[in-house]
Amino acid sequence: MDRSRLETRLVERFDADPAVAHVVARAAGDLVDSGSYPTDVDASLTVEVVIANLADAPDGTDLAGRWNWWMGALELSHGGYDRFCVRPDAV
């Protein structure tokens, strides 16, 4: 997954602060590197997959909240995703 492209798309799609988009893209990259997502979901983690899943978060949720909402859903369904959440003090 192209982290730079993801950062750009996050800013465009969610009108996100570039610094927050950078942190979320880094977390997404860590998720890719872990290999957890394709093993659990049987699909590749792409920029489009990230954007689509974050778009499903409740309206009015900021980018970090959207990411954490998705990681929470994956945690509930598969376990092991808490480690990819974005800490508020990291953004």
C-alpha cells in the first residue's frame, strides 16, 4: 500500500489535518506490515479499502476517530487490532 497516496486521499476525502492523516497512514502501514488484515479478512489492505471502511464511521467523526472506530470493529470481530489504534497524544 502506498502510504503517501493514502495520506493524500485521507486529507481529500475527510478534509483531515495533514498531520493526522500522516499518523493514520503510518498506522495503516503498520497494519499492512503485520499481515493481520489479509489473514483475518481474506482481502488485501489497499488505499481504497481504508477509505471505504473509514467512510462507514458515524458522521461527524474526525479522522483519528474514524480509524479507531474501524480498528475497534476489527478488534471485536477478530482480536489483535487494538495495537493499531491511534492515541490522541500521537496526533
